[in-house]
Amino acid sequence: MRPAVLLSLALCFSLVAAPAFAQEPPPVEPTVQQPPPVPQGWPPPPPPVYYPPPRPVIYVPRRRWNLFAIGAGVFGSTWLGNVYSAINSEEWLGVIPLVGPWLMLSNDNGLGTNILLGLDGAAQAAGVTLMLLGVLLKKQVPAYALVPTGRGLAFSARW
């Protein structure tokens, strides 16, 4: 090898292997800090605040109209799809709600068509079930009250 390359390699290895010596910092004289002033007296605590006890909440039973609306949407969308396809194919059994898809099952249809008809009938049954549950079941909701004001009535609620 060339002597310049050997010299540069020796210099690199000597810099890496040699420990670094730093100068020690000059000694620092300790400083004395004054403690913070102590307050002469604490202010008296505020007087306790007493709130009246909360009024009891009155719950009123209400029907589950949201459940009814979801059931109507599921049933209506699947049944209207059946009506549309029954009118176009002139297969009038599809117009009958709930049992129309089950009456249209046959060996003449393909397997995929029969599976979709079964899912359609199940979706219609689920929609009718949700509508019935929405009408029959009740939930407890907090009561609202009419509050008289100076210019009319306002609605108020207790949560």
C-alpha cells in the first residue's frame, strides 16, 4: 500500500482509540438563597354553600318510535323491491308481503336467486318484527314540563 494511505489509516485509528481529556471546569462558589417570605395569616375559608336537594325526576313510559321507523324502512325497501321486480317479470307472487319471496322459491330458479329470495323474505320478516317491537315495547324517559314565562310558554326539562 501507499505510505499516505497507511498514514491516514493510522491517524484515524489513533483518534478513535485515544481517550479524550477535557479540562476541568473552575470551581463554582456556592450561593446562598433566601427562603421565600412566609405569609402572616391565611384568609378564612369561605362559608359553606348549601344547595337544595334535587327534585325527584319523573319518568314517563314512551313507545319506541325509532325502532318502528327502522323496521318500516327495512320492510318497505325490501317489499318495494319485490313489487318492482314482480311487475317487471310478471310474476305476481312477489307482490304479496312477507310470504311472496317464499312462494317464488322453485327449482326453476338458480341457486343464487333462491338464496336472495330467502334473504329477502327474512329481511321482510325482520322489518315487520322491528315494527311490532317498536309499537309494543316502551321505554322510560324523563318528563318534560311546561313552564309559564312572562311572554308565553317555554319548555323545560329535568335530566
